[in-house]
Amino acid sequence: MADAYERLVALLDTKNATYRLIDHAPEGRTELVSAMRGHPVAQAAKCVIIMVKLGKKVTRHVLAVVPGDRRVDLAGLKALLGGTYAGFASLEVAERLAGSVSGTILPFAWHPDLELIVDPELTAHQELYFNAARLDRSVALATSDYLALAEPRVERIAG
């Protein structure tokens, strides 16, 4: 899973993104790590893997990215995708799809079975923050560069 960090930095460097790395004590909880990084919690990209069932036989996984001071609106996400059920993916599934451990999930969907949806409230800030696939290092990234590189679907999914 260490390669998720290397892949991220390589992408940011290759595309000349405006970013900086922030080292801090190991922490994966949004509220605590935001304080360590010195920014409002609303600028943190909280990344959660959600399982959405579309009937009995089809399941999709979504990387839902919301402001750090908000929660994913599961009912809204289920309705958005026309699902019959939405809930948090198991830890094992989430970490496999994300390529990093819980608390360090990147706001980039690199796995083909993962759809990236970002709440527009997060994109209102000039810069966003997230753990860099590590508990002890974060990234502050220009939002415009994030949107250009990640190419997310932008929908209201925060509750």
C-alpha cells in the first residue's frame, strides 16, 4: 500500500500541481489531523468508501469525498445512483479499493471498480487537505489542480 503515496506524489509532480507536503504526528481522524495541519476542518477532504446496491445482483462502490466537518448523506447517495441500499464498505474492501489503510484514503479513485463523487462544498475552497496515503504526512493541494487531476463527479452528497 506504500505505492499509493508514491503514485500520488509522482502524479502531482508530473502534472506540476500546486501542493505542499505536511509532516505531522500519525493521525487519521479528520478533526484531529486538521488541527495539526492548521486549517479549518471544512477544508479537509474526508474520504469514505460506500457500497451501493442496485437491486439484488449489482453492487457499486463509491469514493465519497465530503468536507471534513460533514458526513456522507447515505440516503442521498443511494437516491443519486438509483440504488436500493447504501452503506459503508467493509474495512477490507475499502482498503483494497483505495490502495491505502483507513484514515489515509486519498480523494483519487484509481481502482476501476471505484467511482469518485465529490461534494461541491469542498470545491469552494482554494486549497484542500488530505492524508497522503500515510498517517504521518498530508497534502495541501490547490483545489483547481485536484479537480483537473481527479476529474470527479461533483454532486451534493454531504449531509
